[in-house]
Amino acid sequence: MNFIKRFFSGMKQEDSVSEPVEVVKPITEQKVKSTTSSTVATEPDAAEERFSDAPPVPRVVLHAPVVSESIFPAESEDILIKAQPSQTGDQCMFTVNQVLMKGASWYFDNFESAAESSLAESLFSLDDVETVLVCESTVTVTRKDKTLIDWTALAKEVGAAIRGAIEEGSYLIAEKIISSIPSEDVIREGIQKVIDEEVNPGVAGHGGQINLLAVKGNTVTIQMGGGCQGCSAADLTLKQGIHTSFRKAVPQVGAIFDETDHTAGLNPYFS
Amino acid sequence: MPRVLKFKVNIETGKQGPNETVNFCFNNHKMPFENVIGSNESDAIFEGSFDVNSFAHSLTLVGPEKGKWDVEKVTVDYECEGEEPYVVKWGAVTLDETTEMNLWQDPPAPMFDV
């Protein structure tokens, strides 16, 4: 309310300073005046300028890079892990103060896929862990029991498992996995093909479109546009539709990031 | 979407600054900053704040009416209802009469040591 009061009071002040009398007069009166007074007729019609039909030109919103600072104290020799559950509580990201998989990422969708990867094997030994995504120095875990959103207990178990795997010193990620990751060009080509032939034709019915922004290692970054931007079902589309299609078409794809700003844009979701 | 009680900005201008009133847009309402210290002329530092007390959909820094504005760095301190105060820092961007810069970021998700 404070903001609204100031906004309207601010408008009144501005008006009263720039055009103290003419603003409150109806347009019709000013037009009559302009036809009867020679002095006014020779000047630009202030009222017509003020009430021009032309809408203000919308400005483009630029997104400068966010300067991130380390969440860990510098030069700590201990293994430090921070847990950050998602807003919806369906997954939790664990950030470690050391690199777990350099320059790449890997998605483990079941216990069998974790063979020879000590980190994933440790995590799948926990009862409630459903999937594991390792990306650089983070591990993102989803749980089997979707009714629980409090991660406190499971997060401590996951933290202990990650710490144990690191201290063990064996391969966190299996060598066969790292050697199987294809080049960025191969991944880009495969993902672009599935976007063009499967994903975009599917979301086009809702006025949406998916763009491939970047491929780094085997990590893919996309942007949702058109009707997908700002849509309340965008998260569902991303996780159940796009992720599934991408991993089916290119099984070596690791993390999939969505860089869409769902609060911005000139045409978010059918507006 | 939290209720923003107050936010404070610190803007470092680079080589080119318009030296004009600095405005922001909160939920598409254009307003000047309050408690202003400094300016946005070249190589200067501008500080301003505003007691918003309203829910945030968008918050932007409005580009100059004329010329270009080399923004080197922006630091925003947010105070939101029911949230710990938090700070977000943005890097360089150049604004002009057709652009504005996003200054909104949701409060960070809670994080804890394990």
C-alpha cells in the first residue's frame, strides 16, 4: 500500500509541476479554445500530444550476468557439502567444495546404471534415492517417495554417502562412462534433430517452441519461448516431456538446463 | 513471489554515464529512487533505495532517456517479508533509451550443511 500511495501521489506531483491548469481541462474545451484564440492555435496542441494514440515503445529487458560468490570458505581442506532442496521439494541439489566430474555431467536413472561409479553406487544404496545427476561439483537427487518434501533426514544420509565415496578414493564416475561421452557436435546434432522433429511439433499446438542455446561437454542448455514462456506447466513439460525425449534420442546427455526467464518477455504465455 | 519491503541499489558507472535521474520500474511502474547518494555520471557511484512494501513481479533499472549508460556493476540488497535479507550482484551491461536491466531475483532457496 505504501508503494501504491507513493506511486499515485508521485503522479499528482509530477502533473502539477509540468502542466498546472491545462491537464484538468477536458479535451473538448481545449479544442474550442484553440479555434477561438489565435495565440493558442499557432502553438502545438499540448492536449493532443499528451493523449496521443501511440503507445509507449516497450523497452527491451537486458539480463546482465549474475556475479556469484563461493558458498564455501576459501582453501578449506575438509569435504564441505551444502544441500539445497528445490522449491517444489521433488529434488535436492548437493554442492561439494570439489569437482566430482570435470567438464561433463551424467544422469543415473537406476542402480544398474551406477555400476563401477562409486559415487552413484553409494547413493543408490540409500532406500529413498530414485535418480542421481552428477554435474561438475554438484549432485542432484530425486527421491522415490514423492509425498515427502522435508529433505533434512535424507539429505544428511546423501551427504554422508557423497563424503564416504570421495574419501574412499576410487572412481567416482566409471571410466567406461567418461569414455563413452561423444563430442559436443554429435550431441548438438542429435538434440537439434529431436527438437525439430519431436519436441517443437509437440509444443507448437500450445504456441510454444524450444531453442537449443548451448552444448558444453554433454550438458545441454535450452530456452523455452512463445507459449511455453511463463506457462505454469513449463516445468512439467521440461521434466516429463523434453528430458525424456532428449535422453531417449541421445542417451549420453547429462544435465539439461532451462535458461528461460518465465517472468519476462514481450509475449509470455498467450498474453 | 515475495512481498518486497525495501530494496537498496549500488550502481557503479563505467566510462559513459548520462548523469540524469535514475529511475526503476517496479511491476511496470516507473519511479525515481529515494535516499539518493552520488550520481550515474562517468566513473561515479550511485546509491538509492525505496520502501516498496508490495509483491514483486518485476524490477528493472530504466535506461537513460538519451545516450548510453555503461553500467559496470550493480549490487542490490533486498528485504522481503518472511525471508532473510539477501544480496545479488550483477555484472556489466550497457543501457540506452530502448533498454532496461533486470534487477529482480527471487530469494535463494534455503541451503544447509550436510
